[in-house]
Amino acid sequence: MGNMELKPWISPHNKILALYDEKNNVIELIEDHARGTCIGGAAWSSYHYPRNSPCIFWSKREGSRLFFKIKPSVSKEISLVPSYYPACIESVIVENNKIKVTYSGLAGAGVAAIGRTYAEGIENFEVVEYGGGRKFGKVIITLPKKEKIVIGIDDTDKKDEGATYSLVNEIAYKLSLEMKVDYIEHSIVQLYPENPFKTQNCVSVAVSFAVFPHQKNELIERFRKKLEEYTLSEETGMAVFGGIIFDDILIEYAKKAKSKIITIDETYDVASECNVRLIKIKKGERGLIGALAALPYIDYPDDAVKLGDK
């Protein structure tokens, strides 16, 4: 369906992604707000949408990007009130390989709904009501259903050379271009500073991607090969998780890794229980500990960098 005329007061969203976790029946909706620079609009949406949308149970904002974790819901019109309840996501529906999202809003929120129809990533849309001024607006957008892959990495450098955070960022960035997948997030995770095996700052890294199902295995294998080619350590570890919701046992393990030494046996046990794949890159396996601990912090990059409780 073609877009309506781009009025001067319509500012297009940059990109929208919809990821689906089948095991937990959860959707993660990721929006890059108007032109990728409208932080004010993103902050406004970050405040109002979770308050007014029963389907949203978790959210965060990173600059102009919004992340909403959502339980699929059947369409139900919600009463909006100017200023107090001015916008919401009415429903999010999974239909085969598509995800349909219904936005409604008053005044500028209705205009923002129209702005989403111009975003990269959407396949189709239906304008139910045009918003703007004092009018109500409603739009349904259709997105391809993608899956989320989170990769944790630790121990790629040596005493006089290398940096895990930037090596991983470069690998993720270049693979996203080569494979045409979406590189979504990057978290640096502060681990236990008194670990005697640390190189210096003692951090691991997690990155996430949005992929189609047929791309998953290729992405993981190409990431592994890049690490094997560029790592400077014999202890490099890689952990791979597919999904949006992390088990409580993995979250507790990650918190523990900030303040204590963790054994490799515990690492294998937690990974097995939480359906995480551990991959040794060279001969050693010590890096698997930090790689596993990095995974759940992909949701909380600001907490990830903090020192743990002693």
C-alpha cells in the first residue's frame, strides 16, 4: 500500500523491527523514532506507551530507539484522554510470518502513527483514521516476523594488545552488512574485578541481532569463524541464545559473575538448563564464563557497566 502525501508536519520513523520468541509467546518491538534523531519524541513515547498499553510489560529507551516487550493481544479500542492518556498500542497480533501492530493516538501521536508508515522494515499498512490537530489517528502496520539472537563473548585480547568490546562491535557491524541482518544492541558487562585471570578491566560483551530463521545458523558460524581469525587469546568463549526472555537462573548467574569467581562446571550447568549454546573458539574454555554472564545484560547496558556488590 502506498504512503499518503508526506506533509511538512509528518516526520517519518527511521526503522521498525518486530521479533518473536515462540517459546514464551513474546514480541519485542523496536522503533527508531522520527529521522533517528527525535529524542524528544522517543522520550514521550517511552513514557506514554507503556502506561497506556496493556500489552506492553517491559520497555527501555536508548537515544531515539524504543524497545517494547509485548504479549500478543487481540485488537481492543482503548479510550484516550489528551495529555493523560494520549497514545497507545491497541493490539499486536502474530499471523503466520507477519506481526501486525495497531497504534492509536491523539493530535501529534496520531501524526506519529502516520510517520511509522514510512519506516524501513514495514511491509504494509492500513490508515484507519488520520490524526493531527485535535483529531484521533489510528494505523495498523504489518512487519515481517524475525527472531532474536544474542551472542556473548569474553577473552579475546592479551596483555599488550586487543580490546574485546571493539572487536566484537566490528565483527557484528560487518556481518550485519554482509548478511543483511539487523545488528541491534551492544552491552559491555563489568565482571568481578579481582579475578586473577583478567587482562585489565575485566569485561565481557554481548551483542544482539534480528534475523530470519534461515539466517540463524549462518550468522552463528560466521561469527565463530571471525572470532577464531581475530582473537589474540587461547581462552576465547562464545555463548549463543535465541529468544527474548531470559531464565531467572541465568540472570542470577550474570549478577553473581560481577562479584564472585564462577567455575566452568557451573557455567556448563547453567547453560544447559537455560538452552544456551557454549562454543570454545580455541583450546581453552575460561572465556565461556564471562560470555554466558554477558547474555542477559543485553537488555540493560547501563547496568551492565556497573561494578557488582561486594
